[in-house]
Amino acid sequence: NSRNKLYDEIIKNALTYSIVEISAAEVDKYNPKQASIIGMKLAIQKLKIRPSLVITDYEEIDINIKQINLVHGDSLSVNVAAASILVKVSRDRKMYELAKKYPQYHFEKNKGYCTKSHTQALRNFGVCPEHRVSYKNVKVVL
């Protein structure tokens, strides 16, 4: 698909990039918003080239680098849009990996968002270590 093609182009042409994965347990511990901010900070720290400016999709990050925090940043900044593509494709690929490891949950179809079949699988098989137990649909099953 076009997002995968863009992912490859971004990786090939970016001066530097960093993709950080935050575990389900960390998301449960901090909450999704805080986990996202922690991930952004870690990704910035892992860059091979230190940026002089960070542009985010609204969230302010506790770093000592000048920032622009845009509302709807992915539609206003090519850099934010590129970062969004890297994250979404990485997440989708992770979901396909999880689908192989835990086929009963059909992770390849829900991409991290609960579907009816996934909710039914949660009822049938319980949760696996990759589930966010703080997530409403998982809590209901628990």
C-alpha cells in the first residue's frame, strides 16, 4: 500500500530517524498519552543527529530543544506526517508479528483497535502479555 511505500522512502531519505516501541505494560502504567510523550522523548534522544527544532503533533515534550507543538501537526508539517507514517507502519508490522505469535486474537485485523472478533477472542482465550489491561474493552472482559 502507499503508506508502506512512503515508509520505505522516508527511511531511505531521512537524515536520521528513530522508532521507539512502548510496551503494553508501560502504556498501562503511564496511560496512552503519557506513554506517547515518553516514546517521543526517547525517540528524539536516540536520533543520530541532534535536532535544533522539534515539531510535534500538539504534545509538548520535556526536552531542552526548541519546539513547535502544532494542532493537527500531521496535516501541517511534512516532518510530523513522516513521523506519523513511520509509527503507523511500525505498529501495523508489529500487529502482524503478534498475529503469528497469537493467531487466536486476529491482531492482523484489528491493528491495535478492538474489533468484535477480537473482543470475542478475549472472552474465549483471556488476555495475552501484549494486551493493555487498562484498555476499556480488555477491562470489560477481565
